[in-house]
Amino acid sequence: MLKNLSLLIIVALGFTACEPNAGTKTELGALPVSDFSYTMVDSNTIALTSESTGDPFLFQWDIDGVGSFTGENVEVLIPLTGTYDITHTVFNQGGHASSMDQVEILKDADLPCVGAIEYLTECSSRTWKLAPEEGACWVAPDANGFWWQNSTADVTTRSCLFNDEWVFHEDGTMEYKTNGDIWGESYMGFATEGCYAENALTGTLAAWASGTHTFEIIPATADHPDQLRVIGTGAFMGFPKAANGQEVSSPVNEVTYDILYMTDQNNNRYMQIEVNYTVGIWRFKFYSES
């Protein structure tokens, strides 16, 4: 009997020893309360100020279509007109909490001559042509293959395409010069593919002939790389049929291209752009002589 009693005492002591000491428990505490305000620094720059409580140690800002930022107080450039959702999330020892608001941007930003604008224009003007090489014009269902690309021989047989010029000016104008001839295809109304005089483009298609348009650079965001938008009826780069969301048979008012890269090589500048027309993508490689 005494032996059994001793065993019960030992077991009881064991359970007591395993029980956590209530005095060593750590309370995580209450969640923070997220709140913020903003002011307009200028027409495109917003100053965000956290007014959150609960001793947060991390402050995060998410602006749809623009990006994510951290800091108790931040300034963000929003370059394009539109209404943007702002989400402010703060973290403390107890967890996290978020609050939301919106800001409306009423004008596109006047961007300085840096980055893609400087590369295109040299802060003055610069002339670009399709690169005289295989694959300067390329179309595919996705980035992993291609349906068609121009050959090296096409640089000669399609000389009326490879002599076209796009002249970009710092003031935002873009001159398109056919130099007298164009590459014609069936979507333009030509029975056979080949080189034709520029004046063969008649009616509404005449907008694809030489002319002056405008352009803008859309800075990269979390959703897209730097983009080049050419604006004005008939404005295009590469082939006129390659437009956003479709291949067209008549001029459209604007086309926006993703800029895949800009690089210097052999003392020339090179740029590749891309447009998604839903069932595939067109890519065009341009060069500008130094």
C-alpha cells in the first residue's frame, strides 16, 4: 500500500513540474489601429502620413497599379491620371491591421529628360529605324517561340520597311517618315505583299503614311515595365496592324508598347518593344545610330 502511495505522489509531482509557470506567460497584446492622412505635394506626388496607434513597428503602403512602399511617412510619385486605392497596413506585437482611402490624380506628370525619354530623344531629337537584322520583326503566341520573324534577306526585299524612320523629340512629338514608300499587305488593301509608293495609301489608310504624332513614356510600375505610347490617328511602331488587344485593318488613335530593353551595342542604341494583341504578341527591335 505504501509503495502505491509513493508512486502516486511521484506522478503528481511530475504533473506539477510540467505545468507552465503562469508568471512566465507573454501576452501578445491588442492589435494596432491603422489610420493615415495624405497631402498633395504637387499634382502627381502624394505625401502619406501614418496616424496609426498601438505601437506599430512596421508601416506598409500599397497603391494599386503603382507599387508597395514602407515607412511611417513616404512620398510617392503617381505619374498617370486616375483614381488610386491606397491600403495602409501596420504591424505590432499583437498582429496587423489595415485601412483604406483613395486619391485622384488629375493630370499626367511632366517627366524630366531622364531614363527612357533621354534614351529616345537625347534630350533633343533622335532617329530610330528597325534594326537591319534577322528577327527585328517577330510574332508569336507567347515568349517561348515564334510563328514568324523576318529573315536577313528581308532586310533587302523589304527595304521599304527598313528605311522607315521614327524621330522622337524631347517636346513629345514623334515624326514618322516613310521616305516615299511603304511595305504593303492585304490588310491595307493590297493584292500582293510588296513595296508600294506611299501615296498608294488612300482614304482612312492615309493616316499610316508619313506624319507627326505625339508620344509619352509611362514609367514602370509593379504591373508593367516602362511603356511607350504613341498617340494620334495612325501612329504606330513597326507594323501598323499590331495594336493593343487586336490586329487592325484601319488606323487607331494610339498604341501602347512595353519596352523590353534599351541597350548600347557597337556604338549604336537598341530598343525592343512589344505589344500584346490577345492571341499573340508582336515584338520590334529598333536601332539608332550614334
